[in-house]
Amino acid sequence: MQDYNYVWANCFEITLELSCCKYPPTSELQQEWENNRDSLLAFIEQVHIGVKGFVRDAVTGAGLENATIVVAGIAHNITAGK
């Protein structure tokens, strides 16, 4: 699903695995949080890096749907939504 959303929905999903144990005991969850808290918060801080905004017509200022956004050096184009 992550690959589909990235390619077709301009949505970047991630999966975070905090331990090699798929189902850690409840008694270990607090320690897992403490072990990974700083890294998780640092990751979340990076969310707003990049370009965001609206694609508009240069003359009328109207929003453009399905406009293709191309960035030199990046092999993945993005298509604007509504």
C-alpha cells in the first residue's frame, strides 16, 4: 500500500519498527518509548522540509488540477490534486 500511495496518491507513508520483537510485553512498552522518543521526535520535525503550496495559473490565479510538477534531478514527478 505504501508504494501505491507514493506513486498514485502523492502520499508518503512509513512504517516504524521500534524493536525486533513484533509483540513486546506491555511491561516493556514504556522502555521502548524511552529508547526511541528522541529519534521519533527528530523524525517528526522533518515533516515540513520541502515544497508545499498551490499550483496556480500565472495570469488568472486559478488553481490548476492535475498539473505535473517536475524537479530537476529527482526522477519522480508529482501531480497536483484539486
